[in-house]
Amino acid sequence: MKTEILGLRTTIYKVNDLKAASEWYAKAFLTQPSFDEPFYVGFTIAGYELGLLPDDMPAEKKSGNVLSYWGVDDIDQEFKRFLSLGAKESTPPTNVGGDIIVAEVIDPWGNLIGLIYNPDFKLD
């Protein structure tokens, strides 16, 4: 069955301090923004867009209903690195079947960031 959906393109995190968040995400994802404007900051991460949007909603009111997982080769190392940058632990690295391990952290603006080690994942 053919789908018209082309796949994930962008994950957006909403932040109340775009400048500080841009600096934090540059350190966390080890890259500089590819688009940097007062209304949006975008990073290109392995062919995908990580976007930051200004939003004044307090962190404690944010929902964890949507979670994007960013692929990593060493989940324990990356989980610890995110925590060292000021993220808070949500879910420590956990095996969810086979060789797949997931973890979640919360950025300083209350956004949930997923990390995944999945040696079987291949892009089409």
C-alpha cells in the first residue's frame, strides 16, 4: 500500500528563551543552527530538522504526549552527557526488546527529548 506520507521532517521544541535554548541545543546536539531568526531556530541533525519556537507556556504545564527519539550509538554516554548539560532524567536507559534501548531527558524548558539505540534501524 502506497502512502502519501514522506516521513518525519521536523521535530519542534517550544522554549521561553530562544537565545538560551539555541545555545543549549547547540551544545547538546554538537552542531550550530542552520537557520537562526527571532521567530525560529533550526538545526539540521543527520538530515532531519530540530526546530525551536518561542513559547511562553510554563514548563510545568507542558504535555509529554509527543516524544521524538534521536538515534545514538552509545546511549549511556549520551544520556549522561545530556544530564551534564542540565537536562533532567525522565527515563534512564531501558531495554525495550532485543538490542533496542531508549531513554528520555527533560530539557531546561520542560521538553521531553528521547534517545534511542537501535542497531537494526535503517532508513529506506
